[in-house]
Amino acid sequence: MKDELGAPNIVDRSTFQTEVDALRIREKKHMKEGDAIAASRRRLPMVEVHAETPLVHELGTVTLLEAFEGRKMLVAYYFMWHHGHSAAGQCEGCALYTSQVRELSFLHSRDVTYATFCQGPLEESARYRDFMGWEMPWYSVQGTALDTLLDGRQAGMMYLICYLRQGDRVFETYWTTRRGVEAMGNSYPLLDMTVYGRQEWWEDSPTGWPQPWKDDAKKNPYRMEGRPIVQWPRVKAGYSDEL
């Protein structure tokens, strides 16, 4: 970043702390509202889905019920897929969010399984998973199976869908898409705490704050030099992205 970028006013510590304290009141209200929304989410009704819906795994075809791995709940991320493309041509948003899901033991302690349901063929997508170094459970779901699980929702989009198992029956309890999948990561919440924020075109920032994508529609905030940003460490480490 250049030195001439805009910056906040310089004040003494006491003035700074007064401003932080005022903002903290709003932050606490925001957090409590988030708690209230989560409480409402827990009280949503649920809809039954086909427990025997087939998913393709490296060990063979399994069912949606088996993807729970014996736990009561399942959170599935529906990964977008561009068939026949190299890693560089795959969904940059899906790469960003999936790369931030690493340690699953805490979810498991709450009786929750996390899995990726890729909307593409297993052979290609599993190689992509290995290229990225991801270790979460990975399944391919396409065609009729995908249509069944999405039940009228558009294929080819990112989704987070939550399920509950009751015996041999499976129920969908919540779903979200687009910015709702930000729940998967910590990058954006951390950026939101910094002075320049996400630096994206839609943010309400003071004049002079960096927003490099605002005036150039061809730029993509998830990509750098022709590929998803989160892939570069893998490329520099010598991993091939030919799928």
C-alpha cells in the first residue's frame, strides 16, 4: 500500500478510548442480536429429505445418512464446480471459504459432522481437494441426487445446508447461500476489524481508503494474477493444478 492512503485522525489515548467505548456498545448490541437470530434459527421447523440419497465417495457410493458418520447433525457445504477446468479455473469463493475450514474436532465434540458436497465429478474434484490440501470428508453429488437435495434451489451456487438425523430419517433444518457462507471463515471478520476493512467496492469507507476493485470491474477481489488467491501457496509449494 502507498503512504498517501487515507488514514484516521490522530488523537490522544483518552479521546481514542472514548470513541472505542462508544463503538463497543454498538458491538455488544450487534452480538446480542446475533444471539437472538441464532435462537430463532434453532426454533425453525424442519423438512424431511431422502436419507438414502446417493453420494459418491472414494470408497464407493454412500447415502446421505451415512455422511453423518454416526453423529446427530451434518453441515454440508455445496461446492461449485467448473467441469474440465484446471484448479485456476475453479470457483474462487468456494476455494476461499473451504480453505478456512480446517480443524473439525470442536464440531465433532458437539455431535456435528462437516462435509463438502461437490457439485462435480469425484475424480476431478478429489484431485482438486488434494491439490488444496483439504482433509474434510468429500463427496460428489450431481444429477438427480443434487436436484433431490436442493429441492427447487438453483444448482451451481454455493450453499451451506444443515441436517439433523433422527434414527434412519434425515431432516433439513437450515440453509443459506451467498454471504451467508461467510460463517465458514475468519478472514472477513478479521478484516472488518482493520482500519481499511475488506477494501471492497460496496463498503462504506471514508474518501481515500483503498478499494482497488471499485473502479475496475475486471478485477476480482478473490483472485490474483489469474487464479484464486488461496491457491498461490500450493502453487509455490510445487503442487500441480492439472485436474
